[in-house]
Amino acid sequence: MKILFTFYVPSGGVETLNRLRCEALKEIGIEGHLLYLEGGSGLQNISGIPVYISPTDDELHNLLKLHMYDAIIATSDYLMTQRLRQVGYTGPIVYELQGLGTREQAEQALKEAEPILRECCQAALMPPTSHLVELVTELCPSIPRYIFPNPLDTVTFSPRAVEASARPIIAWIGRLDKNKNWELFLHIAHSLVLAKPELLFWIFLDDKLSSEAGNNSFWEIVRLRGLNEHLQVFSNAPHSSMPNYLSSVGESGGFLLSTSYLEGFGYAVAEAISCRCPVLSSDSDGVRFFIRHNETGKFFDMGDVSGAVKEALELMNDHRLREKIRSNGHEFISGLMTPRQYAESFRQMLLTL
């Protein structure tokens, strides 16, 4: 059996998801290929998996004819489902929902997508993220739904032996876009530095996905808030290096700060917890799958800077609570869906199609 996964660009959570599931499916005899509309920094993470970049319609037709895929999973890009039919693909197409930005953006996308999906798709696939499930149920009621969690690689993402930093490190991972809410992060960072001047901030960016205007705004706010000396940016860090970075953050006495308005799944949060790096996150859908407040992580209300600072200081200063969160989080993540379990759920979906 051979499957094609399509997405816009190899970056972020979907790049991680595609790579993990291709490796897991291979173990049960299913060959996965990847197609992206553009190149991206995530290509450095991929090996041993066929990858196709930005094919023309003729190239796409020839690719489909050559490999005769048993099914195609089109992630987020509903127009791709229509394009696949137009170039002659007749097999099952599954539209996969991952993220789609804010709830308003996801709702608008699905309203536009519904007639195309009804005509071109056999099913919809999504993680058990409440706003995605609710929107698909309401807006695309005629399309069969498959709902199971994304796989987590808790073998690679496990605590590493690292040398502890003398200064607490707070990490932030994302793109400079509205949904990741980077301006809130910088506001919180400024307030935390006033309380703990020794803090360091590690920022992990995919700068290929950031506009020039976004980059300029980011650095202007950094300058205005006096954060330059506290901040280190890691551009397009290889995914394989993240367990070491996250372990270093956890051992420093710091944490991962997530400020997103909404996450479809939240791979960065899950991977941090798996490395015993505690997480403080805006209380948003998606990451609620991993975080129980003061048990496996911490939440703050969106936009509440003083509340975020209070939770952050408690996470750094209350060592007993911190260690409970680190231990509980690691244990909880270890019990979630493994790549092998994901592959079996995926195979059952294919068999019904």
C-alpha cells in the first residue's frame, strides 16, 4: 500500500507529523510519500522518505500515474483536493485538518471548503481538538470523520543529560504570525525581566515563513523593551537538536512559554513536556490535550500579562510544584499515542475507505 501526504511547506508541526507517520507506517508495510507546494527549512529533517516539491499539473499527473497511490491525505489545503481530481486522480482523498489558525480563520476556511470537500473527498481526518471537531461536524456534516491523536516520538524526545545553565532559560517556538501571538510573548518577557533580570530567552524561529515586516516589528519591539541582551534567536534549528535544547531549558530552571491563540495539536508543547521541560501556555484548544493546570503544566488566561508573570514566577520559584509538574507531565505524555498506535489507527481508516 502506498500513500501520498500533501501540505503547503515542510515546516512546524505538520512537517513533524508527516515524517513521524511515514516512518511508523513503513513498519507495518505502508509506504508514505510527501508532496509540498514549496521548499522549506524542514527539508533538512527528512531522510529516507520520497519528497516532491512544487510539481506542475503535468508533473503531478505523471507522479500519480507512476505511483498509483492507494489514498492521498491533503492537509489543510482544500484546493489541493480539487486539483488532484482535475489531474485525474480517482482514488480516495482524505482532507486532514491541522491547526488552520484561529477559530475564526478555521471556520472561514471550512465554509469555503465545504462544497469542494463534498465533491472531492471521501473523509476528513483530525486530532481530537474540540474546535476542529465541532466545526467539521457543523459545516461538513455529510463527510465521514476520523478522529485520533497525532503520534508522539517520546523515544527521541526524552530527557537528555545536559549541563545546566547558570541562568534560567525561557524558550518560545513558533512563527512570527498573528496566531502564535509573539507580541504577547515579548510583553510577558519584558515583565519577567523586571522581576528576574538574570533571565535568558531562547527563540526558535522558522525565519523563512516570516515576512520582512514581521521581522522588523519583532526586532523593533525587542529594542524598545530592552530585551536584546536577554535574547538569543535560533533560526531553523534541526528538529533532531530540539531534545537537547528543551532538556537544557528544563534543567536551567526555566520553561517553554506558549502564547498561541489556538493550536490544532501543539507539537512543541508535547515535545517539551516529554523532555521534562515544563510548559506555561495560554489556555487554548489543542494544548489542553496535554496540560492539566498545576499537574502536567500551567495555563494563563489569554492576554493576562500579570497572570502569566505570576504563573511563570511560581513555576520557577516553587521547586516542589515544578518537580511535580515535570514528573507528571513526562509520565502523562509517555502514555499518549505512540507512532505504532497511530499507524494502526491510520491503517484501520484506510481499510474502511
